[in-house]
Amino acid sequence: MKIWICPGSFDPVTMGHIDIIKRARKMCDHLIIAIGVNDEKKATFTFDERKEFVEKCTKDMDNVEVDTFEGLLINYASKKKATAIVKGLRAISDFEYELQMALLNKKLDEKIETVFLMTSINYSHLSSSAIKSIAKYDGEIKGLVPDVIHDDIYLKLKKGK
């Protein structure tokens, strides 16, 4: 069975993330969306909120599971018996960082591959940070995030003002 891990902070999940998830799930038997703790980033949404958002967005995808993890991604992937880690790339700058991570992960566990998917051109400009900035200042994020979480994002960001 081909189990792939699609890791990220998903703070919040965007249409770019959903694009990668939909495409990756066609290439494996089981795709685990793994929401990780990144101590270098201060999350706007709680772990539970991010997990709930991703679950809402993927509820109709039969071979997709949403999970959370702490620690090294490669250890989590090994524990889940994953054959690959899938990463979406928007730009050259993403590739440089992700290549370094892929090489380190390969050194730590040579059985797990890294698969890079280029983000569709429609979403190459999207980032979770941009979504938060737009929504915080009353900009419209319709079409940039899944409809099922659109209002949730605004509600959370308006409470913080």
C-alpha cells in the first residue's frame, strides 16, 4: 500500500493546499494530511482549529486522513509506514528549502521518498500568511480558501482585532 504524507502547518488551509491534496491523493492509496507543530512559526489558529478546517475541506475525499504530529516529520512518516512525503512548490525559493529538507529526510530514512508537486498556476501566489493579512483588513478571500472555512477564518481574525 502506498501511503503518502502531506505535511504542513495549514494556518489556514488554502485552495493551493487543496489543489496539492486533490492531485496527490490520486497518486497513492492513502494520503495523510499531517498538521505539524512548527516552533519557528507562531500559529494564528489553534491546532484543533487547523485540524477541523482541514477535515471540513477533505471530508468527501475517501482516501484522505487528517492527523497531527509533533517532532520530526521523518519519524512520523516512518511510524505511519509512509512510502513518500509530498510537498507543494510555488516558487524557486520553496524548492531550495524543500530540497534541503528532502535530502536531510533521505539521510535519516532512505526508505521514504519526497515527491514535489508544482502548485497549479491559479494558486501559485497564495500563502496562508497572505490570506490572514487580506482577511484581517476586510479584504475578500473568496476563491482563495475553501468555502466551508471562509466564514470561520473571518470570525477568528475579527475576534483578534
